[in-house]
Amino acid sequence: MNKAFSYYKWLLVLPALAWWATLVPGCANIIPPTGGPKDTLAPVLIKATPINQSTRFDGTNITLEFDEYVQLDNLQQELIVNPPYERMPDIYGRLRNVYIKIKDTLQPNTTYSFQFGNAIKDVNESNPLRNFKYVFSTGSYIDSLQLSGIVTDAETGLPDSTLSILLHSDPDDSAVAKIKPRFVTKPNGKGEFLFEQLPAGSFYLFALKDEGLRRYSSNRTKFAFHGSLVSTGTNTTPIELRAFEAEKEVPKKATPAATDDNNRKKEDKLVQVTTTANENAPQDLLTNLEFRFSKPIATIDSSKLLLADTNGVAKTNYRLTLDTAENRVVLKYPWKEEEHFFLRIGRGFVTDTLGNINTKTDTVLFKTKSEREYGSLKMNFTNLDLSLHPVLQWVEANAVVNTTVLTSNKVSIKLFKPGEYVLRILYDANQNGKWDTGDYWKKIQPEVVLAIEQKFSIKAGWENEFDIEL
């Protein structure tokens, strides 16, 4: 009896044991192993051969040993070597070491620096060793003078971090176009630059968009120059460079789609006219009405244009201007709020450069906006130098959309278009109302633009008032 009971008991227990056995490894799999904290520390240099800051250097090989495995990341963009070599050294990483093999003949009594930026990182977490620098001298001492400054975009007044900063010692104006610089550095994100380990002396200071050659080879290259010699050790205040393009890149015109000969001959004689007047979009009280054309326009006939109110009373106090550069005609009129207009563009209103005219008569009904859709504006400036002919530039989406000539420290504008704006002050030296670029070969600096580090929100139906200290 007891034996039978034991037999049946084990028949019941064995399936339970099998079920439990399947759970044990499953539970073990879902419990992650515990580890240490994440590595957030940068690699540490523990040995340099020859030692950092060594003098009377006459070798060709350098070894930098770190406390962990390292890698070189984005070395070409990060590394700055001064003075620049004719043949770039071989630099590579292996395990815990970074190796430098010099290929050029070193200059006597010269301090060399390898500024790695953030190129040296650990292998596991890519923690960068920030701004690491290795320095040696072929002479008896290390040069230690500095030169600092800031580079800005002359047209916007904003810092420019995209340029290379160059020092030349050759007094020839064409040196920046023909030979490599004596020293090179790069600005940080704020446009600030710093030369270190410089010898005593005077230099010519430039900035340019580096395309590999570090030479000013085109007037379309972004470029800056300082108007006089700069001396290490005596120039203690930061130097400002204002970068410009002497010539703007000309945008390429779209190639017209191919058509058959018969259609092309018909299209060649058609002059199509479009206008900003729109029955579905009210005319802005602050802007002009414009006409655009499918062909370059040579002349206009104002008698073929009618602007009238809805009662048919013609308006004659408008002014038409042909802008051949932009291929447009501008109609300037003292718009008033909530007026309704009838516009007729008659046949022969414009003639293109081949003698063709617009053959179609178009009519448009439109109205103007209400003053309630605008905000009023008052501005009070402090430290504004009126002798520099300041012009206030209103910037929206990186484009100047409005300008105000400043003749007083106070500005009052009845109607202003609502929106979010950035402001700049243009010091308009030639008083032509626009920013003018520079010319290195004629020693002309670009006009100065001061960026105001604040956004301005103009609200419709509000009296918007701002105090601005320059």
C-alpha cells in the first residue's frame, strides 16, 4: 500500500518539477547583469615622447600615450598645425597611443603646435579630450605670445564661425593670394579666435572661407582683412574682422523647357503680364503694386493702364517705374484703408526688347487692407550715433524686408506690418540706403552693420513701444 502511494505521489510531483525547471533559466534570462556607471571621462595624457613643451626638438616622431584606448575623429577638420607644414605629418591612433610622424624639414628656432580640437576621443563612449594641444620648439624656448579677435559677417553683423583666420608676414598685397599663411586658426561658435605660441613680431591679418588652399583666389570668396599691421604682445584688445564677398554669386537662370518650332515662334511673340493685385488677397497699405513679365521689358505706355475706384473714377496720382534689372513695373500709390479698386491692363501696356507687346487686356478687382491689421510703433534709442548715418533694417526670415532712415533717437511709425523681426543698424557711409560690400584690392572695408541681439514682436492693433540701448 505504501509503495503504491509513493509511486503515484512521484507521478504527480515529476510534472511539477519539470514545469519549475523551465522557469528557472527563463527567470535568469530576464534579469540584466548590473554594471558600473557610464564612462563620462575624457582620455588623460599620461606620457608624451618627447615631452610636451620640449625645446631643442630635432626628431621626426612623436608618441602620445593615454590612460585608455583612443580614436581620432574628424581629424582633418579639427586639427590645426602652426606653422603650417608643406607636407602634412602622418597622424594616426592605435590602442592607447596617438602617433605623429613629421615629413618636413623643421625651421630653426621655431615653436610648433598641434591643436587637436576635439579630435581625440575614447573608444567606448567617444568622450572627447577637448582642445588638446601638443607644443615643441626647435629653439631654446617656447614662444608664448597671443593675438585674439572676433570675425563677423559684415552684411548681417552676426558672428561667423565658418572662416579660417590667417596671419601673413609678407607685406606684398598679393601674398594672401599667392602663398600659404604663416599661422592659421579657427574661430569658435561665437566667432572668437585666438592665436597662441606666437613669436614677437608684426603680421597682416585676414579671414577667408577655406577651400583647402588657404588663399584668396576669387572675389566671390568670403574674405576679411585688417587695415593695418597687428603686433603680438602690443595688441591686447580683441581685433574685429568683418567678412564680405566682393562679388555675389550670380544665380543661374532656369533653362526653358523644350518646345516644337511652331509653338516656340508663337511664344516668342507673347508677352505675359502678372500683377500682385488680387481679388482674394487685399492690397498691403505699406507696399507697392507690382507687374511682372515673361520677357525682358524695354518700354511702358502708361496710357494703356487704368486704376479707378468702383464708380469708374480714374486715379491719376500714382507713379509708374520700370525696373529693367528686376524685369518689373512698380506702381506707387497712397493707399487708404478698405478702398475698392478696378485695374485694367490694356493691350500694348509694355513692349519687350524685341518689339513685342502684351496682346491681352486684363482686368482685376481688388481692395486694400484695414488699418486694424497693423500695429503702431514707437522706438527710443540710446547711444545712437547719428553722424554715422544709421539706417534701421528690419529682418524677417534672414532677409531685410523694411528699412527706416534714422534722423533722431526717437522713431514713431503709425502703421507697421505685424510679425517677428530681428533688427540691425546699418551705418550707411555713402547714404545710398543699402549695405555696400568691400574691396581688398582697393583697400575698401565693407559698411558696418550692428546686429541687435533681441527679437521684436509687432502685434496688430497694439501700440508697440521699445527702448533700445546700443
